[in-house]
Amino acid sequence: MHAPRSLKHEYELFVEREIEDYKDSIPRSAILAIGDEAVAALREQAQTTFTELVIWEEVDRIIARRIRLPSYSTWRRRRLKTLAELRKPERWGLHPNSPLAREVRASEGEHVLVAGMDDEGAAIFSAALGCAVTAIDAAPDAVERVMVAAEQAGLMTRVRPLVGDIAGWAPDVALRLVVCSPQAFEGLAPEERERAIATLQSATLDGGVHLVQTIVAGTAGPTLEELRARYAGWAISVESESATGPTFLARKQAELH
């Protein structure tokens, strides 16, 4: 997964998407008419080389003017305002000092795994802070919900969707933060949970953090006792969040050589 894109690149993608959406919304005859307009404009500019690429570039310029796309400076100002709102923990029902809010802020620009998604909050909050997010859930609807939210927020380039469970995922990036809901472990036998956690641990950078949220007795997920055993050698804490229940936090310690 690539590093988060620059605002300039996001703007270029925005322009490209808006132009293509406009082309898809009009009949072919209208596209051909714009093509004729582009050729006429190029002739007025004394353009001698009428390649297909040159004509299509002029078509795109005509469409951009027609649909009144904002300049980069205007778009950037609006975009920064939107990102500032998306970066507020309260926007996602999080207390500013909650474990998730703290650790996502500390992971800005790094790779984050969000597994088992009750809602889109953790993934979109992380992406808004510049993280490169992998969002994985066994339920296609849950993954689709996250990607719809990412598209609406203009953050699709920062979120990679995966349908499946964490037991079958092989990390291909070094992780700074892993966020799991109990749903991430549903349907996994204890030995499968053990393998999945061990795989994620090995892919985590020194100082990286694993969060298992909303641990409730009687659910299919791991108990606090099991998690403490699985994370032997990590710095462990359990933090209570009155609205959701305890959150397990484990920080990977650097190996001594």
C-alpha cells in the first residue's frame, strides 16, 4: 500500500473524477459536439498537431470550465476545512483522550489495520489523520460501508478494503497500529486466534500498538485473560471507557540484542 497522497495529487484525482463523471452523464452525441468544439478551439490557437491526446486534453479543459471546477487554491481551502472536521475525535463518537484517539494521532502517516468494523469511525478517523488504512471484515456489507464513507470524505486513496478474516490475511506492510473489535475474532477457534495475533505481532513495528476494543464477557472474542497471555512481553494496559466497556492496549517493546 502506498503512502498517503499529497493534497495536490488528491486535487488532480478530484478533477479527473469530476470530468469523467460528467462524460458518463451525457449522451455520446454531446461528447462528439464537445470534441468538435475542442478542434475548433485548437485551430484558433494555431495548433498544428491534432493528435487524439491533444484533442482529449482540450475536451477536458472545456468540460472543466463548463462544470465550473474550483481552482486548486479554492479546493485546497475547502479540503483543509473538511479534514479538520474529520480529524475531530468527537465527530466519530470518541473522547479526545480515548485509547483509539490517542494512538491514531500518534500513528499519523503510518500504516494502520482496522479489523472487524462496527462502524466506519476508526478507519475514516485514521485516514483523515494521514494514515494508510487497511480495513478488513468478513462481512462485505461492513467493508462497503467503510468505502462509501471513505469516498464521501474524499479519502478513498488512503483506505484499502479487504473482505475476509484476520486469520487468513498475510500483512504486506509494517504496521504501527492494529485496531480490532471483538467481531474481528468471531468464528475463529482459539488456535486460529493465536496464529492471527502472532502474525499481526510479527508485522508490527517496535513501539507499535494493538487495541482490542469493547471487551464484553460472554462474547465470541478473546477474554482479557487470553489477551494477556497472547501479549506476554508487550507493555499491557486495560482502559475503561464507560460507554463501551474496557479496551485492551498492548505496546510492542523493542527486542534487546
